[in-house]
Amino acid sequence: GALAVLQNSVPGFVKRALTDKKTGLFNVDALEEFVQTQFNGGHLWVVYLDLTNFKSINDTLGHDAGDAALRAVAEDLKRVTKTVGSVPFRVGGDQFIILASPKAFPSVRRALASLHWMNFTFTGTHSPFNAARGAARGDTSLSFTEIRRRADEACRLSKERHNQLVVWSPNLRASAPKNPRFRCTTCCTVTDLNIPAGSLAITPSYFCGNCGTLGPTKRATSDRD
């Protein structure tokens, strides 16, 4: 299909022009080229990722650290999209898109469920960050612009759901859960914590935004618990 062609068969000189120099991923020009020449409707999945806490890395550690973080994300997205029929793009400073065929999306979805960068370090400094992530499926009646808008809407809602992958649906916002609160076992702060994607269902391990501890926490029903 068209995604496999983009993934494996783009001539070298064209690929260089359509590649983001910092990450080695396809850039926004490549995405636009695909939409204009290859997109013909159908059930293409669009996955939108927006990095969280990335700005603070640039602000506190400098742009070299930010570039290292982007490269870390890119390497993980390349691994996530090894399945034929899925391709990652960097489309903004800290924004990424994955296009996936219906056959490839289940594999991409499983990989994204546990993907996070809470252990990222730069020159010995622990600098955790994560990514909100949303997905939307197209059909023959939708333009690519609308599919992308829906993925972006789901991604924005993902920020309220601790960066869990959110799949767009017409009644999406009505079902948004309240943020749970937890007490850090190190500093005892009770807060809405930055929970690594997938960890809520897998292991009771969370990142404390107050002291930076990555470890087990206690669920708090009130600030006095």
C-alpha cells in the first residue's frame, strides 16, 4: 500500500528532503506530500503525540538536552512502527504523528500503551517527560484534515487522562474520568501525579511532580490520608 511505499521505497534524494534532520523521521512536508498524492480516503488511522514537560527540559537544561529527548522519542517511534503499514512523522517542535493501516494499528496501539520517557536522563540529570497520545480512524467520508483534527482532540483529552492513549469517538469528552490523587512515599505530597502511560493498569508506580521520585505511591482520598 501507499504507506509501505513511503516507508521503504522513497528514492534517497527525495527522502533526504522529506526527513527531519534532528530525528531522522519524515517531516511535515513528507506528510503533506503523502496526503496530496497518496491519501484516497479509507480506514487509515492517525495517531497524534504531543510531548508533555518537554519545554522544561529546553528551559532548564538547554536545547542540546531537548534535541536528545527528541532523538529518544524518534528511536522509540521507529521501533513502534516496525510493522509494515505504519510510518512516524515529526510535525512540530514537540509533536509527532503516526499513520497506520487498519492491519498495523493494533500492533502500534499495544506498543504505545506502555511507551514513556520517565527515565530519560541528560548528562546525568534525570529529566522525565511523557507524551499525550490520541488516535482517530478515517473512513471514506472523511478528509485527512478531519481525521487529524479528531486525533488531535483525542490527544488533548489524553492530557487529562495521564497520557493514556485515547481513541476518538463522538461522545469522547462526556466519559472523561476525574484525575486520581496520590501521596508520594518520599515527600508525602498529595497531588494529581504524572502517571506514565500504561502504568495505571500494569503497576502502581508513578512519577511525583513535586520531588521527582519514580516509585510506588499510596492512593489518597484526601490531603490528610
